[in-house]
Amino acid sequence: MREVFHAIREGFASGTPLDQLNLVLNVAGVWLMIRRSLWAFPVGLAAVTVQGVLFVQARFPADATLQVFYFLIFAWGWRRWLQDRGATPELPVTRLGIRGRILTIAAAGVATAVWALAIGPWMKAAMPWRDAFIAAFSVAAQILQVRRNIENWPVWIVVNVVAVASYWSAALAYTAFLYAIFFVMAFIGWREWRRAMKGAVPCAT
């Protein structure tokens, strides 16, 4: 355990200002999304831009490309939430049916295989299957989040577990720590959105 804390301390000591900015922006963005605040989108756009630069530097091509998808999804989500909200004080949280859950998992699974077997080797990914899994299921989770489907949170939990192990093994201490925070925040988000479905929590402005 002492060795683990030493490695974490060393990793943070070697972190760049860009690493630190990435940490702050991403945590703030997820917290705002938990609160279902429209501010989650501009903060998210800034966060994925910074994180994309970091992934390019670390040679994680799928993760770097993923940030482009995130940027587009955040822009789409911002527009959709503004339109859907209108004059209503709160945007409702929704739930997928069994068919929707199966289709989501199947689509993300197929995308993972295609990326790992075809695109990953072409882009010389360091860990193609890990890279592809995080990319495909993160896109799925982000789309569910924009659609306000509560199922986005359990998908994020699984993605974060894989991401923490992967980025730690790649000596990306700041990124691994960030996803460990995401892991905890995903449980908080799941709880808060469940409460919101019951009308117990008002939407932040």
C-alpha cells in the first residue's frame, strides 16, 4: 500500500498544468451534469478539448478520437436541452426499456470489436481492445446522458473501472485519478437522477 501511495504522489508531482486543468474541468463538468445544469455543456466542451490534447500526447488514438465525438455530442446535447427545456423548470429523467438496453449494449459491443480489430491496429494503439471498449461504451454512455436516460450512469461505472486500470498501467497518474473520481461520481449521479425521477430533487439552473 505504501508503494501505491508513493506512485500516486510521484505521478502527481510530474503532472503538467494541462493535466491539472483537465482534472478540474472534467470533475466540474460531471458534477454539473449530476445537477442536470445547462452549464455542464460549455464546461464539457472545454474539458474534452484539453483531454484530447493529452491523449494525443500519450498515443491513445481511440481516446483522442473519442474526444471529437464528445465535442459533437456535447454541442448536440446543449442544443437539445435548451430546446426541450423551454419554459419548464425541470428536465425529466427517463428510463430505457429492455429493448433499448439490449440495443445499446449490442451496438457498443459491435463498435468495440470493429475498432479493436480494424481501426486499432491501423492507428497503432497501445492497447486496442481496452482503447476500443472505453471509446465505444463512453460514446454510448454520453448519448444516453444527453437523452437523459438514467442508464448512462451504470455504463459510466463500468467504463471508469476499465479506464482507471488502463491509465494507471500507462503511467497516466492524473488521468487514472480523474477516472477514479468519475467512478465515485457516477454512483452519486445514479442516486441523484433516481431521486429526480421521483420528483425529489429540483433541476439546477
